[in-house]
Amino acid sequence: MSELIAEYGLLLVFVNVLLERAGLPLPATPTLIVCGALAATGRLSAAAIFVLAVAACVIGDSLWYYAGRFYGRRVMKFLCRVSLSPDSCVRTTENRFERWGRLTLVVAKFVPGLSTVARPLAGAMRLPLGSFELLNGLGSVLWSGAAIGTGMLFQTQIGLLLLRLRDLGTLAGELTIGILAVYVAYKWWERRRYNSVLRLPRITVEELRRLAASERAPVVVDVRSAIGREQDRRCIPGSLEMGLEEVTARLAELPLDREIVFYCACPNEASAAFAARKLLDRGYVRVRPLGGGLDAWAAAGYEVEHRLGAADVPRTSLTALPAVSTAVALGSDMTSSS
């Protein structure tokens, strides 16, 4: 690696960081660490490495921000489906945003999986471009500086390691490929284990529609995150709003003798399936996630409610205004209102 960097210079640094930030599985941290070690010996300019790394981060991250801004949650669903890391799902990232706020963009690069969804989520949340570039840029500065600084600090040890790898010749390459294969295999197994938790019978939107018209209508629960509800104000009429972490604390609202249906708007109905699994583990037997979630319900043409969000309520009346929801039918009414 040191020979490649010495031969091709700073171009390799820029391209590696840009491709990683664009989403390719080409980790740039090792490259920056080696560059830092070479900079400590005077073979490269630390300032040039730093500037190029930050510039590549800004370009790659901005592309994902605009993708989220123009395509919304479809981009994040796609990322969750193709990612090997189940912990990079939309719900996890939304939870981080709820806890940490915009600071999430500063620390995202240091948390595996978080940065993947944080950038398009910021765009989908309509975070102002200036705020995104400022906070994400600060995170890029800290991440790049930490990697380069680590290389400069441990230049001797890194130099010895690279010499040792060079002495090993092709064995070093085979060892690297083997480690990478083991990592990918572990992530694949971890994802399969994650998906096995979600293997529960689903209720279709047509079946839910029929049950809702019966005498013993099911209890329908919206387990989307607060951010998810703020982005999409639609909901199934009469559904309860309940965070995934609140399910076990609000069992009194979920009677054992009624059918309970959870729905969300995430890939593979993950949040709804996890909520259903929690109840099944506590003795419930009539619990199912809604197949396709809210999107499938709306696509079938069934009625939805539009509930007011925080941005729609005047600050002076937030404490006095009761919960308001307006039932509307999908179709011409919804088209005209949008």
C-alpha cells in the first residue's frame, strides 16, 4: 500500500475516500493511516492529504444528501436491502437522530453502519443544506484528522508492519483476502440471523380491511419512529401511535383477546415484526405485522388519515390543542391536497 501511495501520490487518497463515501466497500481509513505515516517521514504532505480527504467526503456525502432529498425514504430502503449490516437499518439511524439530533452527522463516520443511512436521511428530513454541510463537514474533518493523526503518531509501528507484509509477499495478499472473506461471511450470517427474527406470518392489507369492518375489529398500531411519522403524516384510520420501545410498557392498551396488527414503513416490515415478536414472547397469540406496511395499505387505495405534525401546530397552542386527525380517501382528494 505504501508503494502504491508513494507512486501514485495523493490521487489514490482522493479516489479511495470518494469511492468509500459514494457507497463502495473500499475502506479508506487504512489508506489515510498509511498516508499519515508517510507524511510523518516527509514523503507526502499531511496538509494535502487532509484537504483531499475532506473534499472527497464532502462530494460523496452531498450526493447521498441530494438523493435523500429528491427520492426520500426509497433511497434508505434500498440501502437497508443491499447492506450486509442489519444495524444500518433506517430505524436505528432515526433513533440516533432522535437522541442526538443534528450531532448525529458529526459522529456518524465513527459509528459503523450509521453513516450509510444518516446522509440520505438528513436529505429526506429536509435538513437545510447549509446545516448539513457544516455538521457533516465537521465530522469529515474529525474523521480525516483522526486517521491521518493516528498514522503520524504510530509511524514506526506502521512502517514495521508494512515491511513485514512486504516480506510475506503473496502470503500477505492471501491472508488479507481470507480475512475479508471471513468478515463478509460473518456479516452474511448475521443478516440471516437478523432476518430469521422477522419470519412471522403477515396479514395482508385486504384481510386487515375485512377485519376492520367486523364486530371484533383488530387493534392496529403504528410503530414508526417519531421522525418517520413527521416525514409521512399518513396513517391507517384509528391506529395507535406507539414507539417500538414503548410496546412492552403499554401492554394495557393491547388486549390479549383481540387481534393486534403492527405496521411500519421500513424494509421487510422490520419494526412491525420486532414489535409482534415482543408480544409473542409475552404470551400473545393473535399478533401479526402488516405485509407491505403503510405503503401497501395506501397503494391498495384504502382510506388514510392525515395527522397534524409539530410543524403544523402554532407554538402558542401546542399545549391546548387536542389530537386532531382528518380522514381522507386516497385518490383525487389526496392528489388535490398534495
